[in-house]
Amino acid sequence: MSQTSADSFKKLTAHCKEYGFIYQSSEIYDGLSAVYDYGPYGVLLKNNIKEYWWKSMVQMHENIVGLDAAIFMHPSTWKASGHVDAFNDPLVDNKDSKRRYRADQLIEGVMEKLEEKADKEVEKAKKRFGETFDEKLYRETNPRVSEYLQKAADINARMNEALRNGDMAALTALINELEIADPDTGSRNWTDVRMFNLMFNTQLGNIAGEEGKLYLRPETAQGIFVNFLNVQKTTRQKLPFGIAQIGKAFRNEIVARQFIFRMREFEQMEMQFFIKPGTQQEWYDYWKQFRLKWHLALGTSPDKLRFHDHENLAHYADAAVDIQFEFPFGFRELEGIHSRTDFDLTEHQKLSGKKLQYFDPETNENYVPYVVETSIGCDRMFLAMMGNALVEEAVGDNTDGEGNSRDVLKLHPALSPLKFAVMPLKRNEPGLVEKAKGIFNLLKFHFPGQYDDTGSIGKLYRRQDAIGTPFCITVDFESLENDTVTIRERDSMAQQRVSISALEGMIRERVDMARLFK
């Protein structure tokens, strides 16, 4: 991560706390590593993200229905899914610092530095050659750039082969060969790499031992799979159809870092789409494009999103791709689209002894459906939206009287935590206060909003800009005479005079989520 990116990420995390979006969990006890609480504005934004996802999946599709499965499941569930035996990450400890790391992430760090070196060479050439510069040709032909990129590709190939084969000795050798140092202390004194299971476990009631062991679910998908027939029969669905779910999942991450990007308790938004075997490529392509459009509809720049095909497929998949977002620390996975074949239903069928098959009335046959999954981390989406929206901008000659720059959260209005704020021009003027509170009480039936008279108008505008409120409504003495107010738009800072009766329609036009689907 460059210094500029690191500074921008540090500012983002500070903004989240200062303005009530995210707090460190149990902060008065010095916090709990990689666990966070969503504050008053954070919970509103998170709920809006979930609502946007749910409506796009369930409300906008006649053949997708919802589910809310329990966090605790029969322990055999995780045996059938492969999590008991194969849900592992490669772990390595530094003997001097006593710190623990994921071996693959340490190696990826080396590759990222090589790619950064190549990018710096390209940037220097771009400045040198100006408009005539052909970046693609330069990357392919410049010896230094080619050397950096080839070295990164070779390291990636060796790491992936070792991961595929479960060859921990090869990963250990690669770490030593690359002379990877502890990022915090610089020590190169490593243990051998070994596998670490990521599931949290607990006990069922007062039953001790293996027979009473339960797991906190590491993903939400299995609750959908074990309920496949229940949902299909009670909703009378025909293939293809989907089951959507939003819920908490838990992973005992070796290294949980980068704020809420990688946490031990997180929330997933998943949809499993059940299809006829042989049609998986068609539906895989469909959901790739559908999900990308969902992101772009929010106004996210196409340059900030990209597809990244998996080089190491999970044991259940025949195709997998990530939609990556450019966070301050680089392009990282935001959402996954996976063709899971019939693995999950088949394994649950074997272990449970219960048939999980679909009777196809068109072909008059029973078969286990295939599945295409879309899975997005709600917390990662939250971080992406905050990082994408938070900007510091110069405002020049402004009427707010609060300086020449502002921090503004330019969220899509449909996602903004609050849709409006009402403020009297003078807080000690009873007539203005009563009028302003009356407008707030009128609008609160339609949108989440806020009444605020705790500072000057300029300060109040800045505060609402920082939490992403699209509209500020100021009540002044003219409002008492003719029932008009000044409404200020967040992004442009433009102000106009409107009648109180027009406020609801004006706000609704901008914040209505239905506009995203059209």
C-alpha cells in the first residue's frame, strides 16, 4: 500500500468512528481483535445495503425466495460440506516476534511489491512519453517491467501449485527462498508452515466431548442447501429457482486485518440458484453480468471493479470468479460467483440418507440440481461504499462560512443513512423551532431524518455532509410567512427555495431505491 493510500485508509477508519459509523467492539476493555460494532449511522447504511441486495434478488425475481436459517446446525452438516476436513488456511509463526501470519498472504505481499515496481516504471514512462505512450506495448516489451511481472507470475504459479497439492514444505521453502521478513519486526526466523482450521466450536448444552460439539457456521450457504426440498415444496418452485439469505458467519481468521475487510464475525448476502445439470455455464455467465450491473447502478466507476477468475478452484466448484473492488489497499474480493455443481446436495444426501432430488415434470425424471452461487460480504460492501464515497474537496467561496474545504460522503442517496436534516436558522427563536420540528415530524413518516439545532447553519451543513445526508432543509423567518424553506443539495451544495408541501416528492425522487432497479 502506498503512503497516499495508507493515509487515505487511516482517514477513512477515523471518519467511521468520529461520525458514528463503526466502533471497536468492547473498546472500554481495549477492544477485541477484528470484531467491530456498527454505530447509529453505520447500522442505517448497512441496513440500506442489505435492503438493496434483498430487493434486487427476491423482490425483483419471481423465482427467488428468501430464508433465514439458524446459525447453529447439526455438526454433520459441516462434515458433509467438507469444512471439518478441508476448511483450512496455511499458518506460519515468527519465532522471534511470536506473531502469526497466513503464509499465502506473506507470499502475495512479495508479488504485490513486484507489481508496484512495474507500475512505477510504467508511470515514469507515461510522464516521459506523454500522449504518444502505449502502455500495453510498454508492459510487454520493456525488459525491467517484464522482469518484475514475470517474477511475480512465477512466484504465483509456485504458490498455487503448493496450495493445490497441500504441500506445506513447498510453501515453507518459498518463504525462505524469497527471504520474507516479519512485516512488523523484520525477523526472518519462521516456523514450518502448517494448516489451521478456521471454524469456531462450542458445546451443546451440558454435553461435553465430540458428541456435544457444535460449530458457529463459517458460511450461510449450508443452511440453504439442507432446506432445499423444504423450500421447493412449500413454495412450489420449478427449476431454475433461487434461495436468498442474509446472515452472520464466523471464521477464526489467522490474520484479521484491514479494518472491517477481514473480520472474525461478519455478515454475508448469498443466493444459491438451483438449475438443471448442463446449464451451469449459461447461468454462471448470467449472474456474473447481473451482479456487476448491481454494483454499477450505484454509480461506482467501472475502473473500480473487475472480474478475477480463480486459479485454485474450491473442491466443490467447476468455475469461480471474484468481482474485485479497488480498496485503498488494492483490488480485493468483494463478491464471488461460483458454479458449485451438485457437490453440496449430493454430499448432504449421502451423509443424511435423505434424498435431495428434484422431480422434473418436463422430463419425468429425478435428479440432483446443480447450483450457481452469488455471495457478497455485507461488511466489505460497506467498506467499499464508504471508501468510494468519502472525499475531501475544496469549496471555494461558499455561503456556509465554514472554511474552504469539506469532508463529504457522496453515497448514492438510496444508501445514505439519513435522507434529510431539518434545522432552524436560529435555535433560540420559538417560532422557527416549532416550524422546523413540524416539518421534521411531517417527513419522518416517509424517510429517516434528523432535527438539529446544535450549532450554526454552516457547522450543521458540514456535519450532514460528513454522514452523507443528501438534503438539508433550513427554516428561516420567510418560512413563517409563506411556508417555504431553503433546501440544500449535498453534492453540488446548490440551494433553492421550495414550498414545504413539495419537500416529500422532491426528496423521494432522489432517494427512492426503485430508481436503482430501473
